Amino acid sequence: MLHSRGELLLMLDADGATKVTDLEKLESQIRAQAEKEIQLAAVSSDSSSRISDIPIAAFGSRAHLEEKALASRKWYRNFLMKGFHIVVLLSAGPGIRDTQCGFKMFTRAAARKLFTNVRLKRWCFDVELVYLCKHLSIPMIEISVTWSEIPGSKVSLRSIPHMLGELCLMSVGYRTHLWRIHA
């Protein structure tokens, strides 16, 4: 993300669970938000901005599929999912219902601000992105995407302690100011 030169930058999981054609949804929403920001900036000054200069983050979301997922999963998976959502809410705050969908798009300006500050590199860097967006006042858009479960790409019970540990590390790092955020 830090070395890319594109106007809009797409991040997606390698398992192909989200259809890449959904990038048009994220792109159109970012462009609409950026156009609003550019128009507001033009009213207040004479500067000419490009979409890549306006920090915006779009998060693909499977939240619209949650009811179906609850019906088809075992009770303990639903319990773990709901518990994880509560822990995410406590550590990053409200804003994005599905932080773990691997389908995200950023303007270049947003990517530069976010990825120079990201410290987590594994399970919960998505949650850290939401936290950073809030702290850096980067607008977030959550967009429903087409998603299908891919065999073998599930979170295991052994990964849960790692996820909780990362969320605790993030909370402590930012709350104690050991992790500084560079604007």
C-alpha cells in the first residue's frame, strides 16, 4: 500500500471469497464521497484536489449476510462471532460492523496515513485500520459485497487467543501512547 501509485488502492484476501467485480461498488462510493469533499473544498478555497488526495476508506462488508450465517453455523461459532464483535467494539469503537472482510479500498491519501501507522500484521490489523480511521478523521464507508465461504479458510479455535492478544496489545499500545499516530 505504501509503494503503490494508483488513485484508488484495493486490498483483497487471496482466497477469493469476495467477488472482485464488487470493486466497482467500493470505487463508486469512494468517488461519490470524494466528489462531495472536493466540492466543499472548492467552495472554501481555490485549490484543485484529485480523488487520490482525499483520504477515504471503503470496507467491504458481509454484515448483510449475518442472519443467514447465524442460522447455518453451530452455536459455539455464533457465540465466538458475537463475542469477537463485542471485543472489537470495546477496542476500536463503533463504525464498521464487519471489520474482518478482506475486501477494502482506500484513496492513496488514506492508505499513506493508515499504513504508515499500522503496527499489527496478522489477525486484527483490520480492526486497527478502523481505529486509525477514527483517530485520523478518515471517512469510512461500509459496502455490502458478494461473499461465499471458501473451504479451509476458516478461523480455528487456536487463532482466537492470538486475536484477543492482538486486540489487547492494540488497546494498551494506543491508550498508553506507546504507539504514536503520525498524521
